[in-house]
Amino acid sequence: MAAPNFIDYVKFCSRSGAGGAGYLHFNREKHLQNGGPDGGDGGRGGHVILKGSSNVWTLLHLKYRKHIIAEAGERGGMQDCTGASGKDEILEVPLGTVARKADTGEIVCEITEDGQEVILTPGGRGGKGNAFFATSTNRAPEYAQPGEPSIEEWIILELKLLADVGLVGFPNAGKSTLLSVVSAAKPKIADYAFTTLTPNLGVVAYRDDKSFVMADIPGIIEGAAEGRGLGIRFLRHIERNSLLLFMIPADAKDIKKEYEILLNELRKYNPELLDKKRILAISKSDMLDEELLTEMKREVPTDIPTVFISAATQQGITELKDVIWRNLH
């Protein structure tokens, strides 16, 4: 069963506020019966704004908000008073959030920094009051502008996890076990495929108080790029990783073949993923004796740094961290 607190995809209707109308008014006082125009401008409509927050890790808080509506601007007033602007709707989102228009797929923005603010749906401008239109030849304009209408659009937010290292492998390759050993993350671990149904993040401590972030995503199967298994839903999470750590268990029938299948799925999903640095970890290596280990070292791919590890016995874990750190820096 998927963890209910991790949501990485939401779709909602975003509606900005309409601008307030300009005011049509002339100054009329006891001592000034034919005063000039003094109608003020209308207020700006509220924006719908995305704001990056390092304290938010999921889009769960937006899952049930199907309509985000900002306030309309107020009408202008007499004596050149400008109407109040409508209140903005500010949506805090995790770093790594991508916003796109639902109807065209066009990317509106990407939120990558804490405190970054982007206007998602702009509010309408307020209309000008009649005082704005007064000139030397038209001292008493009898018209004012209406405010601009609101904008309504359907928006999709997708979260792409920001992590230094992304774990790539088939289901039950030992990715979650590794993450639980090297970090304080507590992913669900069991001896069956697709234990991990939602991504997990963990901070891995390294030498001299250094650290890096590792992301465990649900396992990939052959055909994932076409939607098989859990499909491409989670492949996007490794697009932002600096380094890809491929994991293949020592009891795999053909390590080279499994590695090529994983590589091919990434190639079909996004060829640019192959430009990232890659490391191969052979998990569950505690099952190998010296003879098997020597034989298997001749079978692994030669174009990628390879480390034999065992999360259960801590074999190769320190070496793996060293290789990761060297490739990250």
C-alpha cells in the first residue's frame, strides 16, 4: 500500500482575481459645485503564486484543493482613492516542483530555490478612474475603465526530487535496504517486488561532517518507459540527480544484461539521463565466496565503476561512499 503522505502529482483549477473597476466621479462640495473628476483607479486582482519551501517535501497539502481562487481587486473610490488589491493566493511547494499548463503541457516554471516566488496565474489590472483621463481639452471625462477579467486555467504540478544520488534498479534489488543502512531514512523493506511504491530520501553522512542526499525510487522493469509496472511516473525523479547508482543483486542471472535493460529504459525515457555519471553496486555480495567473487568481477560491465556491497554485513559500504563522493565532487 502506498504511503499516503507522499504526493508528487496534483492537478487543480487556478483562478486569479479580476481587477477592480475605475471609479467615475466628480468632486462636489458646498464651496465647489463644479469640481473636476476625482474617480480613483481600481485595485489589482490577486495573483496565484508558487513559493519554494525547503520545509515542504510533498504536494499532499494541495491534493484536495481542486480550485485555487485569488481575491478580486476593489473598485476605485472618490477623491482619487485607489481600490485595494485582491489578496494573493500563495502556494508553498517543495523544491523541484514543475508547473505546467494542463491543456498544452507548456512548462510555466520550475521551483528550485527556497523562498523563490513565481506568479503562476496573474491577477487582472485595475481599471483607470475618470481622473486619469482628464486633459486640457477634456476636463470632465465621463467614463472610467473596467478592470481586467480574471484568468482561469488548469495547472499540473509535478515534483521531481532534488537529490545528489538516485538509486536505479529492478524491484527487490536492495535499494531500500541500502538507504536504510547508510541514512536515517526508514523505507518499507520486504522480500517481494515493488515494496517501494513512493520515493524515499535520506541524508548520507560522510567523512569530516560532509553529507549527500540519496533518493530511492520504485523499481524499474523492462518496458517502464512505455508505462509497464509503475511506468514513467517515478522515472522523472532521477532527472535532477547528479549521479545515478545502479543496483543489481549478486544472484541476478546476468548482471550485464540487467544493466543494459536498465540503461535502455532510461535512454527511451530521456536520453539526457545517460550523460549523468553512473556507478554500479552489486548488492547482496555476502552470498559470494572468494571464488565466485573473483569470477563475477570478470562479468561486470567494464565502462562503469563497480563496487560489491552487502547492506546486511556492511561489506563495501565505506568504499561505495568514497566512490560516490569522488564522482560527486
